[in-house]
Amino acid sequence: MKVNEQQTEKYLLYSPIKRVRLLEGTGTLSTLLHEIKDDRKLSILMTAVHIVAVGEEYAFFTALVKHAPNVRDSEINVLYDSANITNDSMVPEKLIEELRLVLKVGKAEERGFLYDEKKNRYSFNANVFARHFLQRCHIRSTEDGRLFLYNYKGVYEELSEVHLGKLIRSVMHEGKWNSWKSTYEVEIYKALQREANTVEEMNVHRNYLNVENGMLDLSTYTLLEHSPKYLSTVQIPIHYDAKATAPKFLSFLDDITCTDAGLVSVHQELIGYWLTSETKAEKAVYYYGSGANGKSVLASIITELVGPQNVSSVPLSKFNDQFGLESMIGKALNISAENEMGGKALKTENFKAIVSGDSITINIKYRPAITYRPFCRQVFLVNNLPDSSDVTEGYFRKIIIIPFPRTFKKEERDVNLKNELLKELPGILNWAIEGLKRLRKNNYQFSSSKAIESLQESYYNEQNPVQEFFDEYVAIQDDSRTKQSAFFNMYIRWLEIQGIDDKGTRSRQVFWRYFKIILNNEGVAINKKKVKGTIYFDGLKLQDFEEQNSRLNENIIPF
């Protein structure tokens, strides 16, 4: 991508000449500056400046007259305003040549190209260039060395080395044409990392929502002007309009939730939460259900609402891999529709850390690993819920499973629905903000939903079948003592009767790991005693298996 003038203006302020120096070969100019208070000489200089410095006449005139020995700074504006433009023919060609040289050298030296008049050559100083560059833009450097450049549309962007390099090259060529070298760029990049203001992290002012037309204060819900001080890297690509509504979108939500008000409330709070860069809720989301149920359309709308540039699409399987998480760096939301695990269970170490906004190490191919604190919330569209290698509360309390109970028949599908809903984005934004208000008011606790609670309980029991066995056959009873081996032996018999997926719990090691997790969740202290070589659990009683089955059989109606 070529960095043209318009693209440069997104990041860099225009910089007219500020400082020049007189050279040994500029005698005509020096003489003229000594006589500058003479109206005729002033007129000649002003005319020459207009010929040489089109567009920055005032700046160049000011920089020159600072070298006039008999002019105070306070007099420069008066001289500029009183000067008359004369005929170009009255201006000596020698003066034009000298002014062009002084302007050329001045621009070069401001940008780090220091001129040696005797040798007629330039040497480059990256520190001088970096200071000039920083005067024209707002750059922040994070502690891990990443550079963020403020876009004057109101948001910081982490530019790639290539994109930032193109801006650097453009500024270098302002000072000295065709001067770029890769070695210079490397020096400049390192200088900028050290010269720029360093911050621990971006997006620290999380009480504001960055929209196209300003910063929305989430305490007062008033719109403020954009400013670099907010350190915002995420901008919602929507013009905030407090009066906008979204009737078709609300009707769509009623359809896909089968008018479940509790489910709609959770959707509203989640979407509002995803507008921010906050991780306080500590929830990842599974959009769960078979095809033709609306979850893909909803995910597409959310992507456009948050902004495609703020959304990644890292699949669930990548949480098990050494590489693949780097796409989430700087993103507000990860929405993935490709989440088949290939028969593998989810490893939750990075998953839980990312959901909580804790620092993680991200490995990037062919580059050093970085330590990064993500704010990227997670949404996974699944037809089947993933198996997890972690059945602790630490995993299950970090997920919300959103059911999509409606299946749309072929004749019910509206191919224009997405485009119609996208027209309501400003109204959807307002609706989501209301959900965010409610979530914040409730200390980031989501509204209750029986549909979600039922689904999550089923998922937990499916992932840890030992739980269902425990609930049915194990009693907490202080005066009881039960052989340790009896629990496992009875569990194996129970599995054979149930005919369910054992999730690896036929292994004694896995069974006891899950069993101890349940005891921990129940708040039961593990109290084992060894008597004559046999290990017992004190305080736990195993219900009679045959008696339990007998009671179950009484409820079976024969055909």
C-alpha cells in the first residue's frame, strides 16, 4: 500500500519550516536581512519568499527574519503584514538560489539530515528525525515495544513495521528526496520506541466508548470530543445517535430466542459488554445449536457493530496449539465459526487467562514471544459443545452457553435479513448500551436465564459424568466410613448401566481426579484413613446400588 498524502494526514500534522540557518554561500540573503527595515528591501525579500516557499510563506519568512540582527521577535508579524509584493523581475536570481538552498537545508536538518556545507554532503541523525516525527503525531510505546500511532479520526492504531516504515519514508523524503535506507529506518524505529511516551497498556480509560463522532462517557452518557489522552485503540464504526431505534432487530431476537425474555436480556448485556474493552465479566460464550437457527446472522451483525477491524476469528482448536493466538492482539472480540476440535479436548490454561484478561505469553512464528494482556472477549459458534480437559469450576464459571432453540425452515429464511438489520446498527448500538448499563449496575453479573442454566448444568454433567454418579449414590455423612475402592467399582457398574460416554473416567486416575474436584466444589474435606492396609473415606457413604436400582425399576412401565 502506497502511503499517499491523504493517508499521511491521518496520522501526521502538516509541518511548515520552523528553523533555518544562514550558510557561508548566502551572502546576498545575509545583506538583505541586515537592511530588512528598508521598505524596498523588505518587499524584495517578501516577493522572493512567495516565489520559493509556496504554501508556507509566513513560516519561512519568520524563520529567516529571526536572523536579522536589528529585528526583535515581536516585530516580525508587523514586518510581514506591512510588506508589499513587488514584480518578480525586481528579485535577484542569486537571492532566489540562496533561499532555495536555505529552505532545502532547513527542511532536511529538521528531519535529521545534517548538512556539512564545506563537504557539501549530509549525514543522518535518527534522534533528530524521531523528535521531529513526534512533534507531528501522537505515538505511544508499550512496555513490550509495540508502537501505537494516533489516527486523527480519534483512535490509536498499532501499525505494522511496514506501514509505519512507509510513513517514516514519506517524512524522510520531505527533507531529502530519495534518501530512504533500511538502516535509517531501523535506527528511527528504535529511536521512536525510546523517545515516545511509554504506557503500561492501551485502553485504560474503560469508562468511555469510542464511536465515530466522539467519546461516549459511560457514567453520564454524554458525548465528548475525541482526544489522544483516552489511549483508545478500539472505535465502534457507528455515528452515535441517541434517538435511533432497531425494531426489526428486536423482532429478529424474539424469533431466534422463541420470545424468551431472559435469554434476550443476556444477549443484550453481552453485546453491550463486547462494545467495551472491559474483561470484568470474565465470560466466554458458546453460541450453541444446529444450523439455520440465526446464530450466524447474529454473529455477522455483532461483527459489523463492533467493527470488523476490531474482530478476530481464532478457532477454539488454536487454544491447544503453540501458535495461532497472535491474531487476537489488539482485538476487542474474537468470533469464530470454525470450532471443531478433531476429537481433542480443550486445554483451558490460555482460554481461562484470556477470558479473565490475565497476561499470557503469545508465541509468534519467526519473532520473539511477547507477554500480552488481552482484552479480547470470546464467542464460539458451535453445533456441538467441546470436550474439556478441565472440569473444575474455574472453567465452567467462565463460560455462558447461549442456546439457539429456533430452527428456520427453508421457506422461512429471508436472504435479505442481514442487510435489513445492518441498516439499524445505530439503533442496535443504543439497545446494546442499555444492556451494558444494566450489566454495570449489576456488578457485571448477567441476568438469569433458565434456558442457559439448564444447558450449562447438562454440559457440566456431560463433561464430568462422575458428578451425576456422585449426586445419585454418594452421601455426605459424618459417621460413615467407606472403602475407597468401592466408589470406583460401583461407578464402573453404573457406567455400564447408563451407557454414556465416560469421558476417560474408566481410568482410575481420571476418576479420582474428577471425584476430588467434586469434593472440592462441595466444600467437603478429603479425610482418608488406612486400616490394616485398606484405605477408607471418612464422612462419605455409598448408597446401596441394588436398592437404588430396585426403586428405579418400580417406576418402569412394561409394554
